Amino acid sequence: MSLVRKRSVKIAGHSTSVSLEDPFWQILSDIAAEQKRSLNLLIEEVDAGRGEDENLSSALRVFVLHSLLAKCMG
């Protein structure tokens, strides 16, 4: 079972904490590297696109899932 890790990120100039399991952090880092952008910028973009009632950690998990599905579907 994977541990939940809390990391501090800056969104719109403000620090916030995000809690995710290690595999999600790893895949987010991989996606950011593939897109030649920082992990923080990727998280900011996901944050900007999430719904008002959607938790950032949940939005990041869904983003990872959609990214992996898109890769699988080619």
C-alpha cells in the first residue's frame, strides 16, 4: 500500500499543501517532464481547470487517470 505524502506547492503566489499517494506524485512528475514544464506549473494548470467544489488532490488524481487513459488509447 502506498503512503500519502503531503507536499507544499505555490498556486497563484500562495503556498498550499497537496496530499497524494507516491505513485500519483511520480506520474505527475513524469507528465511535467514530458511536457518540459515544472511540476508546480502543471499543478497550477490543473488547479485553474478544476470546479469550485472539487478538491485539488482529487482533481490531480483525475488528471493523472485521464492522462494515462489518453496514453493507452493512443
